[in-house]
Amino acid sequence: MHVRFEVRDFFSREYLVKLAVVFVGYFVGGKLGLSVPFTDWNVSPVWPPAGIALAAVLGWGLRVWPGIVLGAFCVNFFSPVPHAAAFGIALGNTSSALIAGYLLKRVPGFDRSLLRLRDILALGCAGRRGSQHGRGGHDWYDNPLHEQVDVN
């Protein structure tokens, strides 16, 4: 897979609009996800931004990662987690979407319309694999030793 980037592509109106759409979608989805009542203040039984991020990666490519990482960081930055943890969680959430999107693009004949059972199973497997990798930020924050370190 060869990806060609040019500096002018990063400042094109179309690219900046895509980043803004991803950022706003992720941020709003994250706030909605965190508003679902659960046992903890920064835990949600549903996480719509994961689907938003993966859809953005599948539709617009890996280049939308800045919108994902900024949206994920802002969702957690404005919650009661330490700022360093918000950064780690943002990196984990972003890498989850990028890995799942990369894996799905490597599946021969994968169709984003998800009309075949084969495509649905591929989505589930890639999403699961991406989420396993991207849990790094959450694992760090769930570690009881983080309370002994001044991260702010």
C-alpha cells in the first residue's frame, strides 16, 4: 500500500473539513457515550466514537487520524481523568481505529456496505483486534500505580 502525501493536501479545504467533521463527530459521540449512566464517571457501556472513527478511516483513509486523536483527547480532557491519561487514551483510541481500518482494507473483497455476512464478520474481527491493541491508554489509567505519579 503506497500512500502519497503532499504538503498542500494537508491545507486543502476538503481535508480540513474532513478533519473537522471527524473531530466534531467523535467529540459529540464521546460526550453522548459518557452520558450513559454506568458505574464510573469515565466508563461507558457503549462507545459511539469507535464506530465514527472506523467509518472515517474506511471512508476517508488513514489521513483522518488528527481529527480522531484531537476528538478523543478533548473528550477525555474535559472529563475527570488526568491530562496525561487523556493523552494516552486518545492515542489508544486512535490506534484502534487505524489498526482496524488497515486490517479491513487488507481483507480481499471487503465491501464497506456490509451486505454480506463475510464483511460483517471481517468488521467484527478487525474491530476486536484494533480494540485489543488500543487499550494501552486505558490499561495505564486503570493501573493503581498511576495515583502515585503526578501526571498534571
